[in-house]
Amino acid sequence: MSKLYRYIFITENSRFLHLAFYIVLRIIKTDTQRENMEFLRNNFYCGHGRVMLDAVKQGRVFVELDGKLLHRYDENIAAAPDPMKFNNIGGNSLWPAPEGGEFAFNYLNDCGNSWLVQPGVNCAASTFLAAPFPVCSRRVTLHNRRGYEMEVEFRRGIFPLAPEAIALSGAVRFTGYREEDLLLLSSPCAPESAVIAAWSLEQFPGSDGIVAFGKLRGVSDASEAINRTYYGDPSDSLEFGAGFFRFHLGGTERLQIGVKASARPEFIGAYDPNRNLLILRSSLPGQGRRIDIADNIQQAGVFGAADQYSIFNGGAMDFFELETIAPVEFSADGLVTGSHLVSETRFYQGPREELERLLTQSFGMSESFFQLKGGCDGREQSSAGI
């Protein structure tokens, strides 16, 4: 390019050609700057990976580690989203809770008992806000099962994690991010009309052999930490130890558990032996009052359960979710104002023995966590052997 520039400059028509060439350079430079600005505001690097916020597709978050996507991603739906159907492409999405019960957002009276995703959640595009890191916002009109209508701002920001304070072996690769999710009502409402909680659902490819888990600090009996009033009976898939639980994923049955906030859960996570991948999710306790988010009739009412985390096994759908849940927030005079959720997700990939050491030494999990009869994908060992 520099040789061409010098050649043009010394020709007889140098002034005209130089001007034309200058204009071309400016166009190229402007396009490049535009692409770079778009990239910088939607993506960032952390550790050995990249974190991406896609505002077009419901403000979902996707993460790559060493150039390979870690989340579930449905290319067919992404290529041709249908505004009349739920476009579940994967990644980490922000939802309003509760799903079921009298204040449900996924069941409306005029639709009977049919599960649905409201158009604003499914289709509304976001705009990016001026911020050092990716932050997007969209305004959505929601209705609940009681027929109450509200305008809600969905705001999501993602931020790189600080350098790891733990010693990682050279064989372990790391990336992660912090997300800050906000659901803000344009007009506060009475809790008799509506409640709303920010709910982050992070999806990953599922398969037999994946083990989800959680670390607990507030119960002597780990089984007391589990809310089993979601999908199916997960009892045969659960194991319990001193301060932790395991939830075996896979199979064909759809199952879900909640992790009660009263158990003071430190984090939840999953180990995928097929990808040598360890995932950890944590969230701040938050301010306000927790609700029952479950997809059921909620016999004890919307305040009858108070989970900080949830884990969903999609069974035949071949994906699972690690979910964080925020409390409902109220004004000083008792009106519902919205919900604020702060979560962190960490990814570690490497040899199983290094991941086990990481969990044991850096995160305080039991040394027996991976010591299952038949390997990490077995279910033979009872809680008495942990």
C-alpha cells in the first residue's frame, strides 16, 4: 500500500489522485473503526476465552474457550428465528420469574394451561448503552396470569473477572465473566397485583455422565437444601455429602431442583467428563424477598419457596441449565420495584485430576467429590460412602 501511495503522489495528476486515494483510505478506515467499535462493545477476552453479548437474540451471553463454544447453541433457530415460537438458541438468557402460579409469566388466563413465552421476552431487540463493557437494554411489556400489565426494562451487563487468585496448573484453561441483570418496573405495583424476579438461565449441551453439584454452608443435612417441587422426582439422581450435593444429569427424564437460599449455598456447578469441563456459578444473596419461580400451581403461594439457585436437566432435549435467581425488591412503602441479580460464571478445562485438585484446594469441596464407584459418571455409591 505504501508503494502505491508514493507512486500516485508523484504523477502529473497527483493532487486529484491523492485526494481520491485519501477518500478511499478514509472509507476503509471508517469501516474498520466501525467494526472494531462493534466488536469491542459486544465482546471481551478473559483468561483463555472470549465472552460475547448478543443483543439481537434476547441479550444472551455466549462464551468461547480456546476458540470453542462452551454453551448450547442452536444454529438453525438462530439463522431463522420464528416470532410466533420461542427462539431458544441457548447461551445465558435473562427471564422474568415466576414461571408458574397465580403470578405466572409463562401462563396467561386467556391461553388456558398452555405454556408460552411472551413476545417481549422472545423477540424484543436490545440497544447497547454507552459503557466501558457490554451493557444492553430493552423495554418489554409483560402480562401475568392475573391479567396485570407492566412495562419492564431488561438491562444486562457483562464484565470480565479479575485475574484468578488461585494457582492454576499449566494444563488448566480458564475463562469467565460477571453479569449484572436488572428488571425495573416503569411504575411500581402492589404485590397483590404482580411480583417479578430476575432469573438467569445458562444452557449447556447435555449428555449422560455429567454431574451437577452445589456447595452449602447453612445446613447440617445437605438433603434439606433441595427443593424438589419442580419437574419430576429427582430423588434417584441425588447424592449428599458433608456440605454438598450431587445431581446426576442425562437420561431421558426432565428433572429440576431448587437450592434453597436458607442453606446458604456458596455456588453450584457441573462437571462434564466428555469435555473435561468444570463450570461454577455463584450469585450474591441480594436484597428483597425471594419467591417460588417453579413451573407449577404453587400450592403454598408465590412466597412458599425461596431458592437462590436451580438446576434443570432437559433429559431428551439434550441440554441442562445452571440457574441463578434474585429476590423481588420493594420500595419503602411496600411496592414492587423490580429485581437485581449479580452472578459469576467460571469455566475450567483440563485433566480430571487437576480439576479435582482445584475444587478441593481452592473451593473447599470434599476430597471424595469425584470418587464415585464406576468413575465420575457412575451412580452406585450411596451417601453413606461419601
